[in-house]
Amino acid sequence: MINEHLVLIGFMGSGKSSLSQQLGIALKREVLDTDVLISEKVGLSVAQIFEKFGEEGFRMLERNLLEELKSLKTPHIISTGGGIIMHNNFRGLGKVFYLRANFEVILERLSAYEFQKRPLLKDLQKAKELYLKRQVLYEKNADFIIDANGGLQKSLEQVLEYCLTD
């Protein structure tokens, strides 16, 4: 069993939040979501933070949160925002699982409400370019790559298999 944080990375809509909840139940660990933690700390939604402080302001909050998470003593499940891998201080947080999902699958999963609350999805062409750019970083930073195209249950089984055999 992996005795450190399990960190889920991947593009927005890849299933990190849903999978983290299921992993928390299966492994009896507390689940932390970096976007939720930042929103709670600032008192604004992620979209509102982007609107008020810009992407750089949000990324600064994200960087600071990473340092706080590294100081936690008990292992958690950590669901991250899609851009977390852009930070130099990301490594060393725990075992990293990249949820790799095709861009088309991600778009199918997101509702109109999801599109509204995700500022980086306003322009689909730019979102696709961002997806392709980040894909390289996700793969480079992952300890394990999970095929997230097959749905939540399959992703859960893959992560648990890695956790229980490591």
C-alpha cells in the first residue's frame, strides 16, 4: 500500500474529483481538492478568482497551497486543478496519477454549467491547445498513467491495483 499522498492530475473534466471521492471511500483517506481549498480560503469561486485576480493570481494561490499540503503528516487523496503541474514545487507532493482522457471525451462529460464555471474553456480552440500542451507535462510528472476514457469504475480499479501492488 502506498503510504503517501495520492495525487490525481489531469485536464479539467478528466474525472479527478469523482475518482478522488471513490478512492477516499475505498482507502479510508480524507480527500482534499485544491480548487475547493483555494475557493474556501479566498471566499470566491475559481471563476470569480480568475475574474478578479487573473490566472496569475490564482496560480500564486495554488503554489502557496502546494507548500501547505506537503506539510500534512497523514496521507490524503489530493484532487488537483488542471494547471497544478505548471508549478516547480509540485514534485514531492506524493504518488502522482495522471488521468488521461481524450479531449472529445472530456467535452462530452462537461455540462453547460461546467463550461460556465471553467474560465479556460470559454474558447474551445484555445482549450484544445492548452490540453495538448499540458498533456506532455502530465505524462512527464506522473508516476502512473490511468486510462480515464472508460469511466469512473475502470479508473478506480486501475488506481487501486497500483496502490495495492506497490
